[in-house]
Amino acid sequence: MSVKIIASAAIRGAHKFVDKAEEQMKQAIDKFGAEHEVGFPNTAYYLPIIFGMLGHKVEKLKDMEPVIKRCRLLLPPPVKEKLHLPYLGQVLDAGMSTLFAQEVIESIRYLNEPNFYLQSEDVTDDNIWLGAADDVIMRKRGVEFVDGTAPGFAAIVGSAPTKEIAAEMALELQKKNLYVFMASEHNGTCFSKQLVEAGVQIGWNTRLVSFSPDVSGAIFAVGFATRAAMSFGGIEPGDYRKILIYNKDRVFAFVLAMGDVSDEWYATAAGCINYGFPTIADTPIPEILPTGVCTYEHVVSNIPHNEMIAKATEVRGLKVTVAEVPVPVSYGPAFEGERVRGADIYLECGGGRTDMCEWVHTVDMNEINDGDVSVNGPEMTEVAVNEKGKRLGPLAIEVKVAGRKMESDYEPILERQIHHLINYAQGIMHIGQRDIAWLRVGNSAIEKGFKFADIGRLLHAKLHQDFGAVFDKCAVILHTNQDAVTEILAKAREAYKTRDERVGGMKDETTDMFYSCTLCQSFAPSHVCVISPERTGLCGSYNWLDCKASYEINPTGPNQPVEKGEVLDQVLGNFKGVNEFITKASRGNITSYNFYSLMQEPMTTCGCCECIAAVLPMCNGIMTVNREYKGETPCGMKFTTLAGTMGGGISSPGFVGHSKYNITQRKFIAGDGGFQRLVWMPKMLKEELYDRLKVRGEEIGIPNFVDLIADETVGTDEETVLNWLTEKGHPAVTMDSIIG
Amino acid sequence: MAKQEKTPQDRSIDQATIQTLEIAQANKVMTCFDRLDSQEPGCKFGTQGLCCKNCAMGPCRIIVGKEGKDRGVCGATADTISARNFIRMIAGGASAHSDHGRNVAETLLKVATSDKSDYQIKDEQKAIKVAMDLGIEVGDRDIKDICKEIAEVSLAQFGQQHGELKYIAKAPIKRQEIWRNLGVVPRGIDRETVEIMHRTHMGVDHDPEHLLLQGARCALSDGWGGSMIGTELQDILFGTPEPLTSQVNLGIMKDDTVNISVHGHEPLLSEMLVAASLDPEVLAYVKSKGATGVQLGGICCTANEILMRHGVPIMGNFLQQELALATNACDAMIVDVQCIFPSLPSVAACFHGSIFTTAHIAKMPEAEHIEFDTDNALETAKKLIMRAADNFPKRPKGKVNIPQVTEEFVAGFSHETINYMLGGSFRASYRPLNDNIINGKIRGVAGVVGCNNPKVQHDNVHVTVIKELIKNDVLVLTTGCGAIAAAKAGLLKPEAAAEFAGPGLAEVCETVGIPPVIHMGSCVDNSRILIAATAMVKEGGLGDDLSDLPACGSAPEWMSEKAISIGQYFVSSGVYTIFGVTFPTLGAEGTTKELFEHMEEQYGGKWDFEADPIKHAQKMIEHIDKKRKALGIDKARERVLADMDARREIS
């Protein structure tokens, strides 16, 4: 067996792909015209691999011609049988040209067969092919790569010998928190089809993503990785070397080749090796063991299916620490997005159907025993079935914590964990928090023996694991009888109220210590968030209190105290101590930024922001757009384009990233005139924040302000919006010029 | 006891050499092998470095330990005399390489300032890179304009009197500091050679250590000066080499072609001969003489130069120059400078071919001189080929003996191509090389370079040393006549990895698709090895200086002063360097200690000597193992698995 076999096959495969891409491009140009637009849906990254590697934008069919030309230059001649020339570099080039060609092929498929791929996160009964992840999915999922809930992905090509083996492997990958990206067939079936046949829920929500029935669909995985480097890593398109090294060092992905490895598979695998993604095969193909382009081996073969994933993580150099949680179902972030619905539901609590609440509160050390879990009322299987055949029951989850370092400020932080910690359990679905929580337990979980008490056990185990530094003891009571739930609900609501008043009362002016957040530095090395009480983290996940607690828990962790220092400009929010910190943290790239302005030295953005605000000069105001909104905006750019141009740790005046919550905080763009400058936001965002927007309007003395904010139903061009604002008498129109 | 006559089989391991040597003997033609026999036993004093003829009070011959005979007339000791002789050899070698570099720079200047030069700027990317190395503004300047400045700046390096040579800055920072602390950073190229001649003049510098420091400074002006200018600027003019295949040995000559041997060192003429050999006018003339075409074949480093860039086959190495003529198939041998036997015209007289000298500095009484002028390069080249073609009909019938011996091989490795072949266009780097040295699949890297010497069995020492090294997983980089020896022995074929290399090296060779022995070019191209070694240091994981690398150098069949200069610049660059055949200071203990011991304290690299090829290779491997241990890579390392925290720590 020889590496030369791989080299020859990969180069042959690359030639086939480039030939095919060229032919398809020519046909498409004949059919649609050279000026016809082409691309993947809803993305600011064009054909992302080509854009990332070459800095070349493919917007129209004619833009593919230079790409094909480049492929031809990259394509090496076949490997000679005897006296061959060095081929490793050539094979890698062949692999890269394969990826370019595959992007051409797949994007033309979007033209020829517009409905071949779904444009959603979920599969349907008659179509499981998800195709390219749009920027909304990429950002949402990318954040999980950023914060570590997903360390990487497994790109699976082919199929397992049986659907049972496929299901077992998928579950193992899910337990290791990895995404599974699937493409290509073997033996007339695909891994993703096998999962469906085995009754496994697939789609983005369960991290089992069925891209395509063809191996060319693997570029959706590689394109995802390429975009992560540009979006989160702040690497410029065309800076191919940095993008590839970023992936080698930070995106822990690998290829699992399941079945006979064809020339086309070899060529695709060669493309992946450029990114440092090795291939692990279940067939006895030649191996490439010496290291260098990947972190460790490049191709490892003939691995039994029950060892493949362990081998793959070892070869990729990935350490996955899976917490043992004492519950009878599988447990981990991969199960967070799994749904429980319809006939699958065994039991339901909350969600407006019954009372439900979650409450964490501090007690004296001697009041509880650590690890005590009790169920006050009926267990899941004892809940009665109602006349409609449904099992509905009230639930109050009361978590008591105690410890010398425990502060009441940490209670809401612990409480907020309950949502995802419960959701991590396979077969359990959790929505909401506090008194609007909603729990569904699936039949599959009950079959495995899941009980209310398990919720207590998993909360105890996970809270200890993640927050053990701030408390010593934790006990959980699951109240499931109506009287007790009513009583706890009243106490909990009292606590929520007190808490909100305390947090709401915190002001930047009276706080001397802010916190940095470098949680996403594993992915976005050039950006540093600084979080103050009135400017929560732009990703929406971290507020000032969270940072404070995080620092207490892990003093050398990603949240460090930043002395506010001398106030250089109270209106714009410019602080000497913060400036000094960011100068150091950005290695001198950014020496100053303002907390409350988007016009002057705005804060940098990592690409994980929930919303982006942009100036609308004609309207004399600002708009903001959330990442879920896919449509056009009056500033002329969709969210994806905005995020693409300003992610990666640069300060770009006229634009700023922020969280949804921040919109109704008192200091929101206070330096540019404040909340009353807000003239446009998507309808969906307005609806989501409606109550808080209304309260904030009252605070600034314009009770109907929320109704003065335009949305896409008014228009997505500045002029239409301006006319509407003028007509409505929006205050921004008559304010001082925002351009200064 | 009667002296045993040496057979051709004793002289060489190369079949083509053996066969043609038999023909030469049958024709009673004297070759270097016969002349060596006549010379032996050689002067004992000269061999040991104990003879001084620098003034007319001598020659003085030193007998160490014998009172009255242990000093020269002036009072010079064995150590003073041997150190002086040694650095004079460096001066000789460095001036040869540097003059080569100067000629290239002058040609580049002509190309850059003229519209009608026969040469052109072939590698613009390289020109831009060189410009940046030399601190020359690139901007959006015209490439000719940039090259003009490159040539001017390079030429100025030769006559520079103060400061530091520019390419010194390409070395690892730590290395530069060592040189500065020892005061051996060359001020200019020519100045260091002149200073050696001055210091070794009667009655000037008598301190062996002090003399050897100047020797180091002069050698550095070769390796990081003249030679490097030669290589870099040749790449601009003629293109940076890329991997290619070719053939080697006297069997490349054909019965029906005009066979022309190009012998010497500089590629200026040979590049034009390649172009002229394809010229329609020339081909028509050649056909009119009854031949089907022109077969060029190189000898010595000219061979390597046109091989690396055009794949022109190699006729042979240094000791085959006379034998090429003995085939009666070599219609002409066109020579320029260095390593050319003055015996060639007399050997040629016994056969049908002609010798043409072409360099204005190098003539032979009985050879025809057709001076090569870079202003009229193509015309001269065409004329030379046509003169060779005139000899084609004169081949004596029935007396043409082309040995049917050839071997195929892969060559064309440069720093740039190594970088590419290890990672492709998008991930080019030395990382895989460093990684596999760190993980022990490759034990280390050895440069095996240099000449042939009839005192040892031709090619045998090169081939034996190289085989022993690769068997022990040492990757070999080779240049010069050593590279040709390795090519003839089949060691430059990728298939040689499985046959001759240890399992670790073989695995890496198979992964990259390379032979276990990498042909890096001519002897000025040893500067490529310096650049490659520096790239390894800069890639990281193998220390922070050249002397930290598990690497060493060897010239197992050396004979020329150039070899001493190369050896010294390798030693001064921190590389353990071992020579075979003989060593020119062995009679002087103090000087030898300076070279073999003290230099290791000064430079981290040192000289060594071992004639036995296996022991020679073992000493190299010992040194590599010593360096591996110092780096802490002598033991297997645990695989590091990264979690999120580890990834956050990547800056």
C-alpha cells in the first residue's frame, strides 16, 4: 500500500471535478447568461471557500470563469508510475481545486434545481437535504464553536454497514458535543438516511446535519469552517494561509470515510487536509501517518466502527471532557435543540397549561445537605391522564444553595442555567425560564426510566461542576403538587421582583469595575468585549453580573475585572482604564473605544452580536437589525453583510454590534442622542421586545415611542422610512444632526 | 615488494567510469588516476599542512617535536604555518565562488539596463523577494528597474569596506549575535579575501586562533555573500528550480547526435547553449553534418546548473571529464572556470573531440579559445555548437564507445520548492519536515556535498556515506559532484526510499513523494542549504539557531579549496562538518584542536575528519543524536489533546 495510490486517486478525482464544474458552468452560462446571479442563499460570503481562499467574489456566472482557470493552474499532472515528482504539495493543490470546483457545482445546482435543498434548520418528511448553511445558521451555530459547547464537527461521507451502527455512531458524536455533517452515498444509501430509518431526529437542532446525497456536499461543511475563520476569526478574505491555520488550530473537525473510497472522495479528503482536517476510514485504504499539514496523522484507515470516533478525536488532537451526569438518558449540548412533540409527548408542565416556575435561592449552610433531591408530589409516571388523553402537571423547581462565597447576585445566574441543563437531557424539551418555563418529557425518556428526581440530580451535578467555586452545597426540590407549586410560585415571584429592581438600578456611573469578556477568543482572537452594567455583552449571553460571577468562579478565566479609571467622556462613555486595557488586549490595534456611541470610535464586534445598529443619515437616526431577520434593511445591507463587514474586532464608525437587551438599556447609544434616535427595526424584533420598548418609551417621556419606530412593513429604503417618520412626528427627524 | 597495479574497478564504483577507463588505458592515454600514481607518495609535509613557501627564505618544512626543525626560518611554528595555509585555501575557495556571484550580478545589471540582451528576467517573484531581502523599495516599480538596483546593490557588496554584508540578516538572530561577538561578520566580500592574503604574507599574523577567525569571516563572505548572491541572482535570471526528472552518466551521449559536454561552473554560457541547441539555424547546420540533433550533457557544477533549470542530462562528475573524451562520442567539451583539468587538450588529442575554453580568465595552451561575451551570448553559443558539429563527421568509425550506462533521477529542489512540496500552494511551510524530525521519523538532516578525489575510490565514499545516513533515517541534501555520484547510484530516485532508507525516513519520503536524497544544485547552491536550514529554525520547534538543529555537513571526497571555504562557512554557521580523504592541518596539533574542538565553543559547529565512510557517517549520526538530546526530542513525546481552554490560549 502506498501513499502514491492516494495521490494518484486524489489527482484523478480533482480532474474529474474540475472537468464537471467547467462543463456545468458552460451549460449554465448558455442557459441563464453570463450575467445571471449565482450563489448560496442568504450569505455575505459568496461561495465561501473560493471567497476565503482567493478573495474572489462569485456573484454572477461569469465570475466562475477565473475560478475554473485557477483550478486548471492548480491541477497537477497525473502521478507517474515510476520516477514520480514530489506529490504531497500537488495533492493538496488538487484537493483545493476540488473544493473550488465543488462549490461551483453546488451553486449551479441551486440555479438548476431551486428546491433540491431545503432552506431551513429542519428536515421535512420528503426532503432531508439541508444544503448550504445560511449566515443565520452559521452565526447561531458558530457561537457554539466559539463558547465551546461544540468543539468541532465530524464530516461523514458514505454510510455505515447498518442503520443501527449509524445511530450508535451519531449518538456517540452527539455525546461528545460534536456536530455531524453528512454527505455522499455508499452502497445506495447515506448515513443521514440511515439515521432517519433508525428513528433518529436529524437537522441542525440535533447537530445531525444532512447536507447532501453527493460528496460535493462536503463543501457545505468546509464552507462553514471557512466562514467561521472570516466571521469569528476576523481574517480577511483571501488571506488563505491564516484561514487554514485558524481551522487547523481552532476548528476540531475530521472526516469519517464510511465505505469504498473513490477518486472523488480522495480528492475531497485532500481538500480537507489543507484545513488540517484528517480522514479516518473504515476501509483498508493506504494511511498517511507522518504529521505536519494536519496536527497529527493525515489518513488513518481500517478502523472498526466502534472505535472510529475515539480514534478520530485522538488523531485530530481533540480532548472532549464529557461530564458524567447520573441520569438514565444521554446528556449533552447536542440534545439541547431536539424537539419533543405530538405523539412523542408523555408529560407536559407549564407553557401556560399548568403552573410552572424555577427558583434558585440561598440558604444557610446547615439548612441543607448537599445532593439532597426530593420530589414533593407525584412522579412523572404518577401524573394522571386528563380527559383529552394528556398528562399535564404543575411543577416548581426549587434549588437551594449554600456556601461562604455565595451571594444573592449569583442566584439569577444559577437559575438561568436550568433551561439548558435540563434541555441537554435526551428526550426532554425545556423552554423559557422563571414562571414562564415549559417542560416536555418524551416517551423515549420515560422508557429509559427518566423521572422528576433526575432533573434534580442533573442540576445538582452540573451546577456543582460549573459553579462549584461559589457554593458548597446544593439541594433540589421538585414540587409537583398544586398547593406546593402555588406557594413556591408566590415566593419566587417576590424574589424575581426584588432582583429586577436591584439589577435595574445598577448604573455605569456608580460602578468602578467593569469586566472584560474573552470567552470567544478561542475563535475571535482580536476582539475583546468590555461589559458594564448598562452595556451588556453584545452576544446577549453575558451581562455585568454574569461576568462578576464568572470571575469569582474562575479568577484566571475569560472574564477579568477592568478598572473603569478616569472618566474621559461621560456622554460617549470613554474611560481611561478601559482604553488602557483594550490597547493591551488588542496588541495596540485598538487604543480607545466608546461605550455609548456608534458614530465615534464605537466598540468592536466579534461577529457573535445579536443585533447590529447602523446610522441612517437621511433619517437623522439609527436602525438596528437582529440576526434572525433575513430581509433587506434601510441601510442597504442585510444583517449578514453588516456582520461580514464589521466582525473580527474592528471599530467601524456608523456601525456597532449590541445585544437585544441593550436596546432598552438607559445608555444605548446615549452618546449619539440615545434611544430616541431609533427609527427602524425589524417587526419581529419589535414584537419580541415590545413590552420593554414601551416601558423605555415612557421613561423618555414619549409613551407611544414604540409605535414611531418603522419596520419592514413601512419600508426598507431610507426615503420611504423618512417620509413615514416625518408624517408620524418621530423625534429623531428634528434632533441635532447625527453626523455632527 | 612490487607495487600492485590498480585496476579500473579499484578506481571507481561507477560502471561507465570503469568501462571508459579501460578504453583510455588500452589507448595508453594518461588520466588523473595514472598521474596520481606517479605523484605518490605525496609530500608528507604538504599533506599535513607543515610546508610553508610564502617567502623565499623557505620553503620550510616543519618536523614537530624535533628541536631545531620545529620552526621555519622566520620562526613560524607548525600551528602558525598550518593555520595560514588553511585560511589561504579558504581565500582561494571563497574567491572562486564570489567571482562566480559577481559575474552573475554583472549579467543581471546588463539585462536590466539593456533592451537587447539575450538573457531575460525569468523569475519576477524571486526578484521581488530578493529585493525585499536587500531592503530595496519594490512599490509598483518596473521589474527591470528593481533588478537594476538588485544588481547594483549586490555588486556593491563585493567592494564594500565597512559595515555588514546584507545577507547576514537572513541568518537566525542568535547566529548573527554570535558572529558579531566574535567579530567575524564580513565587511565586504573582496576585502576579507584580500585581508587573508595580507595576514598570511610573510611576517604579519602569527596567532592560529586569530588567523582562523579571519578564515571564518572570509568563508562567511562566501556562503552568506558571494555564493548566495550567485544563487539568488541566477534564480532571477534563469528561474528558480522546480522538481524535474533527468538522466545521468556517459550513456546519455548518443551515436546520432552531436554530443557536447559543458564543463565548469557558471551557468551563463551553458544557459545560452541550451537555447542555441534548439535554434533552427543551428539544427539545420547540425543536420547538414549528418547528426539528428544536439545532445548537451554537463560535467561538474555546470551540469547541475542546467540540470536544475532545464533537466539537461548529466554526463558525469569531476573524475569523468577526461573519460568523456575517451568515448570518441564527445564532439566537443566547452569549459569555463573551476575544476577543469589542464590535461584535457592532451587527452582530446588522442580522440576526436575538441576542447574550447570560453572564460576570459581561463585559457589552456593547446585548447582553442572562443571567448564568451555576455553581450553576444547567443551568437557565441551558436558558434560553439556549430564548431562541435564540425567534429561529428570526424568520429573514428568503429572506435566510438559510449558505455551503455545511465540512471534516472529527480532533481530541482530549492528552498522554494521544498516549502511548496511540503504543503502545496495554500499551506506551504517547513512544518511537516520539522514535525517529523521532532517525532523522530526523520532523525536529522545531513548535507553531503563536494568533489571527487582520485585518492579514494571514485563515488564510493559519497555513496557509502549517504547510504549509511539514509539507512539511519537521516534525510540527505546534496550538491555538486556528490549529488552526481548519488544520482548515478540511483539514490535520487523516489523508489530509493523504500530500498535504502530507514522506515521512518522512508515513510516521510513516501508521504511527500520525494527521494531520500535531495539534489539542491551546484556548489554555490550550498547557500540554498543555509537558507533551508534557516527556514527550519524559523519554522520552530528545533531550537533557535542553526547550531541547535540535528544537522551536519560532509564532504567525503573533497579536493578543492572551495570545499574548505564551504566547510568553514558551514562550521561558522553552527554546523558540524566532517571531511573525508585527508585533512590539511593534521600535522599541527594546535590548529587541528582549534578547528576540531575550540570552534565548537565559538560557533556551536566544528570540523572533523574521518576517511572510512561508515565511521564517517556514524560520527555524523552521533552528532545528530547529541543535538536531538539537547533539544529533548530524543524520546517519544506524548500526544497533546486540546480542549477549549487550550485553544483560548493560542494567541
